[in-house]
Amino acid sequence: MPNIEKNIDIINELGRVDSKETARDIFRRYMDDEHLARISKITHPEIIKRIANAIVLCNPGAVFVNTGSSADRAFIKHLALEKKEEQSLAMDGHTIHFDLAAEQGRIIDRTYYIANPEDLVSSLANRMDRPTALEQVRSNMVDIMKDMTMIIGFYMRGPVGSPVSNPALEITSSTYVAHSAELLYRNAYADFDKEVDARGHFFTNVHSEGLNRTEDLPDARVFMDRKFKTTYSWKCTYAGNTLLLKKGNHRFAVDKAVYENPGQELSEHMFITGIHGPHNRVTWFAGAAPSGCGKTTTAMAGNVFIGDDLAQMWIADDGSIRSVNPECGIFGIVEDVNLEGDPLLMKVLRQPGHEVIWSNVLIDENKVPHWVGNNEPHPDKGVNFQGDWYDGKTDDNGKPIPLSHPNSRCTLRSESLDNYSPEAENPEGALTRVFTYSGRDADTMPPVWVAKNSDAGVVIGACIVSAATATEVGATGVKRSPWANAAFIPGSLGEYMDAQFKFFGNDKIKKEHEPVMAGLNYFLTDQARGGDSPKLIGEKRDVKVWLSWLERYAHNEIDYLSTPIGNLPKYEDLTVLFKQIIDKDYTKELYTKQFSLYLDHILKRVELQQKAYAKENGVPQTLFDILAEQEQALSALREAHGSIVSPDIFTVEGQI
């Protein structure tokens, strides 16, 4: 006999609403006439049953159907202030939200995939069997919204009409979450039925913040049900755990690409930005980097900008790779954001006329936000993520409490940025030529290198290594971060990798659209290159030069040095670009420091990846072949030239 428990849809099991008629009865019990009229515009039976089941489960005091109108947005923001989930700041349109002091990042230890015994789940993730998850949801979410207002939002993760956009419901009692969703996603209330019919699916997200008490945080959970494309979250406040449209639904989009449409589409943890080449040509880039590793800075270094965090991509009928941003806003880390490195973002943050939700920064007595690394005068006291703060304050262990948390954020609409491109709303996507992969690497790889073919490019993404950042609670040290997406890959890394090889190596891609796949590294230190200082080599603004070199490379306008790790820039080209792009003199000494190959470090990195992937099931042999080829060539190079090899020994080659 089949195991019925394996096929239980938890929200349906707990709500027991199984028809449109029953759903409409539920709506009449919980909604006033205005919101009944609004929900009546939604006619797809599966959508309304899912909403009704969420209502029965959470038992709210009232239900607000958000149409995305200016009046609805104003209501949500007003309610956020009334509930004290947010507070007004000095600048009109700016508010502050403080997360629980112990919840300043994703609670990876309390985040689970709901899985049957036979389901493959990433080795980097937690799993929970369906019967246990059912009881967890039942015991924690039944009546959790009693006397609260449930807000129901209808969103598209991507432009309406794009073949890779995903419809999604956000159902929450948190006005902060609903407010954030309105800044970050496209409210598609008017098109939702049509888009669900066209796509054949939708995501469901149910969240309630509970009582927002520190003592409840150990019981906070985030559950993702891949089988029924539904997420559940409770007793947490940080957007990465509550705004389930974001990384929760990104996981479902990854599943869709890997298992439903392999080789035809991808869902990536990538920015999308456009770089100007000669004669105002725009070349579109997509790039992966773990959170806290400069992804927003890289995105904003583009001349025209689409997104800083996520990308949906597919192979179009014309043989090109096209990309869209599932978001239309930024939930960006503000530490080290300053006028020198991020002038366009700073304009939004420090000049009137824009809506911004701040989180976990310091608020001074004049209701002005401050954060670490903004290169501005700092107040001596204020309120931050842990309460009252003063300069020199320490925690219980005697460690200084910083001005702002390293994972402090700003949330804003992308259209507020001067370089935001109208192409972001084009359902046909941006024709994307360059794909970059970077981490927080202090001592090994050069600032930029290009894979010799698409398979080697996939391996660059698979081998990202990064220092742990503040985006994950409890994470420390240096770790592998494959494609900067591993935390959001629900299934096996092997199957995901296979989909990458199939996509970038797809025969449908025409030669003139073949992807340029490159590694980037902004975090080399002086100490790692023979100096005494722990400071970084180079500056934040150098990013523009590395991207401009890749832009010329993509159009076969520049030579390169061929090495075992890939193709490197020539000094003569970089010195011209540094002067042309950022008006900076670039010395041969600095070039040699940055682009010499420290072979002992690189070989250790190759060995690390070989050993780690040998423990994974189903990893394509292509990865091991490429790593073995690199290992052999690097070892021969070390035997011939020693452990540190200057770029001058490599021959100059034209384009392939």
C-alpha cells in the first residue's frame, strides 16, 4: 500500500478546505465587503483554496487583500508604524526595523527541507520528515495570527510575461515583511490568475512573527516543502527568514531549473549589470558572490543596473542567454557602503525623495542612521540592534559592540537608483554575455581570470571559496561556497552541477553569444603577496576596471595571457583601462603582485575541491577531469619555475 503520509500537503491537511465553495465561505467569515470584493477577482481554484487553508490554519482577526495600490501600500506602512515593527526616521519615507538581537542573519540551523526518505537533499542542508513537519506546523502555527491582521500579497518573481518568472503568494502577519515585499517584488494582483495559468504553478509562503520575544527564538523555524512549493516560517523577524519570496522561493526556482527544465534555464544567486564598452555599447553581466562579498558593489559598478542578488536565465530562440531579475528592489548590506565606493547608492540613502527601510543600523538622537564603514562622522551614542549603545560599549564577553551590525541592511526600490535600467522590466530579458564568480579569498586567486571554455567556467563557479560572513547566524571560518548558491540548492550538488554543464554547454547557444565565464577576487591582502599589512591590495573602485577588461574580452578586442588556471589580462591593457576608466595610475609592481600565481596556494585549493567533491554523490566526471588537468599543469609549472610565478613568463595569445 502507498504511504499516504508521504503525499500530505501540510497546509491542505491542516486547513481541510478542498473546494472553491468552501474557500468562499471562509472568506465571508474573515473578510469585510471590500476585501471580499478584492478576493473575488482571484478565480483560480488552487489559489483560493490555498489562501483559505492559510486563513483556517492561522485564524487571524482580520484579512487584508493587498492589491498593490498606493492606498494599500500606505495602509501597510502605517500599520507597520502602529505595530512598532518599524519606526519613522528624520528623512521623509525612511523607517527603521530592528530584528531580534540574536537573529541578525539566516537561522540555518533551524531551517529545514521537508523530505520523504527517498528524496535527495543537499548535503549542506537540514531535512525533516513530513509527519514530523506536519506536527511542528500544527503545534506552532494553529491560531498564531489570532487578533492579528493577515496580509495577502500576489507577486511575480520576475517581469510579468517572462517565461522564467514565477508567481508567488506572500501571506504574513508581519507588516514589515509586507512592506518589504512591496519594495522588492512586483505586485501582480491584476495579472496573477493569468500568470498562474500560463506558468502552470505558483509558490505559497506563510509566515507569522509570533510575539517577537527573544525567548521564542530557539523555537523559530523555516520549513520548505519542495513537493508542494510551500514555505512556512514562524517566531522570527530577520527578512532572510521571513520574507519567503526571497531565498525560500529562490530554492523552488532552483529546483524548477534543475529538475523540470535542465539545460534550458537556471536560477542563480547573481547580480545583473551592464558595462559600457567603446561607442556606448552595453554588455550585460551576471555574477555570483556569497552575501557580504561585494555583490551589490559589483552590481552598482555597472553603468546600467538590473539587480544585485538573484537572476533567472534561459536560452532564447535566437541562441542567446537571457537574464531577468526576479526582484525589483535591493535588500543590501550597508557595512562599508560609502560615497567613494558607492556614490549612486549613497545618493538614495542620504538624499530625500526615496523610500528606504533600514535594519539594524545605529539611530542617533536626531533619528539619523549610521553604520560602520560609511566614512562619515559617527555619534557617541544611539540605539542599535542590541538596544541603547554608546561608544566603547562591550557585550557580556567584553567584546566591543560595533556601531551597527555587520549584516545591517537597507531595503529600497531599484528604480530609485540613477543607473537602474528600463531593461529590467523587459520580459524578454537582457542578453547576457559575461558570467563572473567570486568569494572572499585573501591569499590565492588573482583579481580576474577567464575560463578557457564553458566547462572550465562551470568549475570556477563550483570552486568558490569564501570567508564566512555575517549573513548566517553561527557560521565561522573559511568555507566552500559553490556558485555562491549552495545554501539554496535543495537537491544534490551533483545534479545541480550537471544542469550547469548542460546549460552553458548547450548546442543551442550560437557562437557569437557564447558565455565568457570568469573568476573575480577583490580580497587579496598585502600580507598574502609578501607585504606586512593586512589591508587589501587595490581599491573598491578597481572593480570597474576588471569588469571593463572582461567586456573587451567578450568582444574579442583584447589579448590575454594563457595560464593553467585560465586567461589573464596583460599589463599593457590594464594600465590603459585604469587610466581611462577610473583615472588611476596602475604600476607594473602592483600588477605583478596581483597576477603572480602562488602555486602552493592554488594547488592546495585544487586538492581541497577534489577531496570535497569526492564525498558527494553523482558529481559529473567533467569536474574531476578539469581539476586533474589543472593540477598536472600547475605542478609542472612549479617544477620549472618555483612556487611563485610572475605573469611575465606566460605567452600572449589572441582570442580563441
